[in-house]
Amino acid sequence: MIEFKNITKVFHTKSKDTKALDDVSLHVKKGTIFGVIGYSGAGKSTLIRMANLLEKPTKGQVLFNGNELTKMSRGNLNIARQKMGMIFQSFNLLKTGTVYENIAIPLKLTGVPKKEIKERVNKYLEIVGLLDKANAYPAQLSGGQKQRVAIARALAHEPEVLLCDEATSALDPDTTEAILALLSKINRELGITILLITHEMNVVQSICDEVAVMENGRIIEQGRVIDLFSQPKTGTAKRFVQSLFNDTIPEELEKILKKSGQIVTLSFIGNASGKPALAMVTKKFDVYPSILSGNITQLKDEPYGRLVVHLEGSSSEVEKAVEDLTALGVIVERYKDGGDSHVG
Ligand SMILES: Nc1ncnc2c1ncn2[C@@H]1O[C@H](COP(=O)(O)OP(=O)(O)OP(=O)(O)O)[C@@H](O)[C@H]1O
């Protein structure tokens, strides 16, 4: 649906040139929720603004439904842009207009007939749960309600894609959860594809199907959310996952434990093996486990369990235990805060 092909973006300022995007390629498939995560300055905003060409690439192509936006006439680009709604961290509502007017005015400007404007405003206000606030002004709304208005305004143009630029970053945790549930419902029930950028791993965890991790203008890792959680490859991805589980072992303890065995992270996806895998291998081999941390969380489609375990024993016994755990459907990673660490 949206394809970025080898996109590079260089910003020229008087003092220096900044390469905000460096040979970025990714494909957002129809019907999915695709998250791009990265720390501040990674290039996320530049990337999402590239999807509707608010920002033009220095090099590379942006395709929407197979058509190259970068080669379109202004008229065709405007038609394509109407199929891409956008919401922002700061909501961008018209302060002097009511909720109704905030949604209706842009529709009027794009030539939607009066009767249809009324129907669409009411329909989408109902979907976002704000029909009773049609006559309120933005100043009378909470942050979550303002974002709902912005979502209704975007949906009223009946887009195929919703671009979300840090849509929940200004909201408290409960409101974030409610807005994420709404975005998930929009994706599921209206079939709208969502591309979002965020620096919060809980956003990726709860609603995304696929994810790309950005750093210094490059995509350093991308794939299914479940793979990022269970087998993050880069130090940055590991830190994002650990930010959610808070299962970093104090360095001193790590050093002591490693003398008598190995520390591993065990990932259980869905019902994994359906067997008590850790108990089975400790019964079979000369290995003694101590659980250092344990968590279970719900990803979009399945539960994800995670244990950090010290396996005490000789390296050959630990190795055999790891092999058996892997055969039982558990994903085993050698524990290391950052860096490469796949085991078995
Ligand atoms: N219009 C611009 N002119 C010059 N440099 C820019 C411009 N926009 C972004 N940059 C630079 O490009 C790099 C990437 O910025 P971008 O805003 O895309 O990152 P980000 O990941 O969205 O960060 P944040 O979450 O802080 O917004 C940064 O070094 C930034 O200073």
C-alpha cells in the first residue's frame, strides 16, 4: 500500500547538512498497523511526512497503491493525499471552531455536498464516541477528546490510510490506552491501514502488526512485532523491549551469576509448547534455574511471556538444556544488555 524505496533526505541549513533519512526502504501492507519506533532525532517525523509528500525525498521513491507519488502532477497528488488521513501529537484543531465545525470545514473545502457533510460528521463522531460534544469548543475538551476529534476529522475524508505522528505522546497512560483501542477498532472495523511513529514501546506492543526500528536516519531492524520482542537483534531494539519489561539485571549481580552458569531470556509465545518446559529440562539435566524476572503481556494477537533465568550448571549441561528448551518451542537468548546474543 505504501512503499518507501531507498529514501534519503538531506536537510540543508546555513551551518550544516543533516541526513535525516539514509537509504530507508519499507513496505506498509494493506490492512496492517505498522509502527516505526526510534529515539528523538532518529528520523521518524521526516519519514511519516514523506508518506504523503509533506516532505520530499532527496533521493528515492514513495509509492502509494503502486503509483509513484514523487512523479505525480499536483492535482493527482492532492487526490492521493485525500486517501491519507493524518493525526498529530498536538491535535492541530481549529480553536475558534466547534467540534462539528472542525470536522465539517475541511470537508466543505474539498467540495463534499452539505447533506453528506452532516451525515459524515455525525457518523464519525459516533465512531469516536463524541456525538454529545458536537457543539463544544476544543478548549472545553480533554487531551484524549481532542485527539478523538482529530481522528474523526481524518476519518471523515474516508481515507485508506491513517498516518499517526506520535498520536498518544501527549496523553496520560489511561487515555493512551483508550486512543490505541480506538485506532485498533478503526483498523479492524473500517479496514484502514495505519502507519504510526512513536518512541513508546507500549504503542508497538498493543496495536502493531509490524515494526521498524530507526536510528540515525536508518532502519536498523524490521519485521513482525513478536520477533522484535522475542529476538531483538540490535542494542537499540533490546533497550526498547527492556524499557517495557524493566528486566535489566544489575551489572554486579550479572558478573557474579555468570561465574556459575548462564543467564538467559526465555520467550514464550502464545501457548508455546503447552508443556512446563523449564521444569522438564531441569529434571532432565544437571541444571538449576533461578528466576530473576518474569513477565507476561498481551501483544496485539497473542500473549507473550518472558523470563530472565540464571541456569546454574556446567556449560555442557546448560547447552543441552537450552537445546531442549528450543526444541520445546521456547525462544532462548543469552542475556546481555545490548549487543548480539542469540543462543542455539
Ligand atoms: N526542517 C528541517 N531542517 C533541518 N533539519 C531537520 C529538519 N527536520 C528535521 N531535521 C533534522 O533531521 C533529523 C531527524 O529529525 P526527525 O524530526 O525526523 O526525528 P524524530 O525521530 O522524529 O525525532 P523527534 O521524536 O524528536 O521528533 C534531526 O537531526 C533533525 O534535527
